[in-house]
Amino acid sequence: MRGSDRNFWTYNFVPSLRFQGGGFLFSVICFLLVFEIGGSRGAAREIRIAAYNLENYVIQDSARTKAKSEHSKAAIVQILSEIRPDILGVCEVGGRDALEDLRVRLKGQGLDLGEVEMVSGPDPDRHLALLSRFPIHLRR
């Protein structure tokens, strides 16, 4: 892994459940995708899943967190646009406004991940999110 690649992992998934790398969350996602994407008979197709630590992708300064610079946002969007994931899991994203900012920037680079789901935790400034080009059918 190159030094600049330390924030992401990619998983190549074919409906036969062959994927590379580790990670419990993405293993579960891959398993569930078998039923939606790979469940139909026919030619297998590759699905690219990536995880990325955004390292405080926050829109506005707060008492605890400084806003992400435009330069840093552009670098993140460039990296993710080159990876071109079908499903993207991110951590350390600010609120819904920050997630929408990221989604719109990616779409501007031709990466339309229109389906989103965000999970909040004990940290009010940083959240987990999933962006997908496939429909999300079940939310909790």
C-alpha cells in the first residue's frame, strides 16, 4: 500500500462472494449484495466497494473541529473519482450537509452515488455514511 493510500481500501466483489481485503462491515455488505445484485442468474459483474476515512470532513468550524479546506476536499474528490466505487463507506463525515457536499462534488466528477445512509454515534461532529449507486432497500 502506498503512503498516500492509507485512508482507503477497495474490495472487488463478484457475486460468487469472492472479494479481496478484510473488514466486517464490508463483508456483510458484500454478502447482502449477493441477493440483490448477484442473485439473478447470468453473467457475473464486478462491483467496486471502497472505504475511506475522510478525517473530519466538516463544512463549518465548531468548538471541537475545524472545517475541511477546499484543497483537502478537492484532493478527496479526486482520489475517490479515480477509484470509482459503486459503493462507498466513509467515516468522520460531518452532518448531513457535509455528506451532501461530498456527494454533489463526486457527482460533478461523474461519480453519481445518489443513495446515501448516515449513522450517528456518540461523537456529535463525526459520523459514518454509505453512498451507493445501487438502491438501498432496507434502513434501520
